[in-house]
Amino acid sequence: NGTKKSWDFMRTHDSVSVLIFNTTSHCFILVKQFRPAVYMCEWERMKPAHTMPEGEQGAADHAAAAPKEEQEGSKEASRPQQPPASAGVTYELCAGIVDKPHLSLEEIACQEVLEECGYEVPVSKLRRITSY
């Protein structure tokens, strides 16, 4: 349709992901993680549109024109509000990179489940859902 689009892409390692179902509690298990990139996106989103980094033109002009008392009082008010740490928390499938050539994908998946969730799952209990 002639519409120009922009896409980001990044080459990454092969990985495994495991959708864990706890048969005792009859629920899916997710991994709760703090992701700095997610937090920083939220931090950027909360910044006022007119905020410029310190030292850039415009901020200096405003400081020179304002009385000293106003400069000191407005310094705190002009700082962008920081989001709470919870803004960087994600809920994810148990996952890990494929970085052990001597192990099968299933064995790596089992190791990740043990490492991230504390469950010891035998390879025979895994079922492949998809791969790509």
C-alpha cells in the first residue's frame, strides 16, 4: 500500500522457553523478573515532553532570567518523576539461551526450570509445543 514502516531487529541467541503447569495447584507458573530496559522505557514515557538534559540551550536561558529563589525552588519541580521499581517488573515464561552444545534442547529446558523456578522436571515430562 506504499506506507513506509520502520522496524527494529536484533540478532539473538537461540533459546528455549517452558510453559510450566503445576499439577498440584492446577495453575501455570510464570517467572517474575525486573527488566532494566522495561523500566527505562517507562521512565522515558513519564518524562515531560519539554524536559531537556541539563546544560542544553534553553535551560540556561531560563535559569538566567529567573530570580535565584525561583531557580532553587523549581529545580526539584523540574526533575522528571521516577516510576516505581515495579514499573520494570515482567511476568514471563521460564526461559534461557541455548549455550551448552553438549546438552539437548530438552535438557537445557529442564535446567532452566530448576534454576529459575526450583522444579526438577524430567525430560520425559516435557512436550514440545512449537519451535521457530
